[in-house]
Amino acid sequence: MPEPRHMLRRALALSVALLAACAGQRDAQAQEQQQPSQNLQHELGNVPTNVDTTTAMNLSATFRAAAQQGLPAVVFIQVVSKETTQHPQIPPQLAPFFNVPNQPQVREGAGSGFIYTKDGYIITNRHVVENATDVQVTLLDGRVFTAKVVGTDANTDIAVIKISPKDGKPLPVSRIGDSDHLQVGDWVLALGNPLGLQFTVTAGIVSAKGRSIGILRNQNNQAALEAYIQTDASINPGNSGGPLVNLLGQVVGINSAIISSTGEYAGQGFAIPVDLAVRVAKDLIKYGTVHRPRLGVLIAPVTDADAQLYHLNKIAGALVSQVQDGSPADKAGIKLGDVIMTVNGDSIQTNVDLTTKLARMEPGDVVTLGIMRDGKPINIKVKLGQFETEQTQETPADNRPRAERLLGFKTTNLTSDVADRCQVPSGAGVAITSVDPISPAAGRVGQCFVVLSIDGKKVNSPSDVEHIAEGLKEGDVVSLKVIAPQQTTPQITNYRIR
């Protein structure tokens, strides 16, 4: 049996060994924990003692100045549209054989736009206001207007709507830039109202120019004109129709589309060049439709094989793949296999270049096309024709009763049945049956609210409401005394009608 002294020595030695092992383990863990930090430090490199923040601050100031210049003329557009749909269980081709009425569906949407002229013309996207029955425009300063659709163009997805200045107060107007001279790598800001967040600014660069992504042609629109500016500035649903501006706050594009598997920003946004948009907008304002020049050819991009076959010294131009009989091109002598290299002396790099240059011209203009034919350059003059014009889309006339149109809600008599259903006191007043979703009443009153008085005048029937509305006009402020459902105490709500 070992002596106690020896046992004590062994116990102490074992304890020291265990402590040493634990200490070694802690050191190893500490080294492992420090390793990521040391790796990161290595990746970051040496931090300079003198950091240049002046350049970054100057760039931030430039972004702020551009936003301050561009935002006041940006508008938030809310739209109500009605679409007639077939009964969901009856195939459309069989619908005429069933006595089932088509059901109109009310849809709400939102987008952006910018004020183009001081008298209230606004440029936006066609898909923002398509089939609109009611269009409401909100400015950065809080002013709200009812707008009408002036015209739309399916070939470019451009639309023009109109508001009217009130009380002589001027409207802010966007400054128009030059999209032709925009360069890949230039900083740009996307302004608009994405994802319901009003008046937002995002920044990025021009990623590419002249992009054709097929979104308009996918709608069986053979005359679609796509020459998008691609940007990595965040563009999301709601940005549509808003301006893409340069660092001077000048509009260089109209935000229109994104490529995304989720429907939200994925680093690829697309904007219509402002030079093209303004050309379309001017026609919509003047004629209500677009007078588009027609050459009468189908064109394709030039490939490496084309360049070799047609004896081109570079891969550039627009290859004529079809000439339409009797078209301006046919009459001028343009042939299948010609490669169009210039328009009035300006170089054509791609087929998109050709379509965008021609789109800015007028029907009847005479243009000189520089063509390579069988390896030889020739010039051909063509008098441009005109595509058939698209029928003007106008906002349908608002035939609702004056009270509903101005006040933004419908009413019914407050019978005992209605009072029970709405859980409100029976007696005086009228019950609201529906509220226009983009009227000024929306969010202030709702279905089953009881209206006791308007501007201090008691109401006991819908005809009383209509009589009071006869004395109102757009821009007036009205004051309603109402009782909300499941309440017994009246409350006041005030808003400006439009």
C-alpha cells in the first residue's frame, strides 16, 4: 500500500497535468476563435492612417442634390380599373351558350410618373394606367389631383396623363436630359414609389444600353420597340413610370421593368430612354396617338457569319431579313441581304440602333441609308411611310351620381335591418355601403359607417346627401359627423374633395 506522501505527490502531479491539458485546450480554442478575425484582418490589409473621406462626401452631396432636383416633380399614381371576366367555371368559347353575365372585377394598382410640362402633362408607363377608370396623382408636397388618361402607346409602354393646376399654384416640372449621350458606368438614380413606399431614391450605374428583353414582343406586339437602359439601381414594383435621373437630376429614362424570379429587385432594372419617351409623349399630347414612321423591313442583328458572308469589315449594322412588298423600303430599292450601316451619316452598331433612330423621325421624312451590298457601300434615300395608328385610350366618363363622385362613397337608408347588420344605433343618418378605394374618403370612413351630417347639415336619406353634393365643387373641404360600426359616440372627419 503506497504511503500517503507518495499518494499526495501523485495526486498533485495528476492535477498539474490536467490543468496543463485544460490550459492547452483553452489556448487552442482561443487560437481557433482568433483565426477568423486574423483572416479578416489579413484580407482587409493595413488600414491607412489618413483616410480620404472628401471624395465620398462629395459623391453623397451629389446624390442629395440630384434627388432634391428630381423628386419634386415625381408623382405617386393610384389607379382603379375594371375588367370584365368570364364565369371561372365556364370556358370562354362556351360562355355565349349560358345565361351567365360577365362579372366586372375592380382592380387597384399603383405606380410612378413625372411631371413633363407646367400645365400638368405627366409621363408614365402604359401598363400603370391601362384600363383605368379612376386615376389619382399625389405630389411630393402632398397635393392630390384626379387625372385623365390622354393617350397610351403599346409599342413603347409609354402613357401620358393630365392633371390641372389649382389656385394658380405652379407645378414642379422635371428637367429632361440626354439619354443618347449616357454611357455605361455612369451613375444614375431611380426615383419613384416602390413596394408602397412613397418617394424613394435608389442609386446605381448604367449597366448596358440598347437592351431588348422581349417583354413587349411577348404580348404579340410585332411592332414593339425595345431599347432599354439597363441599370443596377434598385427598381421594384411601384417604380414603374418613375424617372431614372443622372447626377444633375435630369431625367434620362423611364423605369419600366425588372428581370426577377421573385417579382422584386434582382440587380437588373430596365428604363426606356427619355429621348424616345419624349418623342412618343409629344405625339400623344398633340394627336392622342403616335405617328410612327415605317421603313417596311424586318431586320436582324449582324453575326460573325453575316460579317464574313457579306464582306463586312466589322460585326455591326442591321441585316435586312425581309422586305415587305410595296413598302417604302421596297419602293426605294432595298434588297434582302442588305446590311444597313448608317442613317443620315450616323453609325448603326446594332439592329436596335436602327429602330430607335427611325422611331424619332416623322412619317414623310426622307432619310439616307448607308448600305453594304455584296461588300460594296451604297447610299439609298427612302421616304418613310407610317404605321397604322393605335386607337386612343381615354379615361371613361364618370357617370356616377354627383355625391358618390365628389364625396367618394355610396349611401343607403338607415333601416332597422341595416342598423342591426352594421351594429350601429338606428335612427338619424344614412349608412355607407361602399367607399371608392382611391377617393379622399378612403381610410377616413368605411362600409357601415353612419353619416349624421355633412358640413353641419343633417342627412336622413341618400337624396339629402345628393342635395348637399349639388352645392359642392372640386377642391372644397367637407366635414362629416359619423358613427363607426360598434360605436355609439359620433366623431368628425374632414377631407378635401376632388
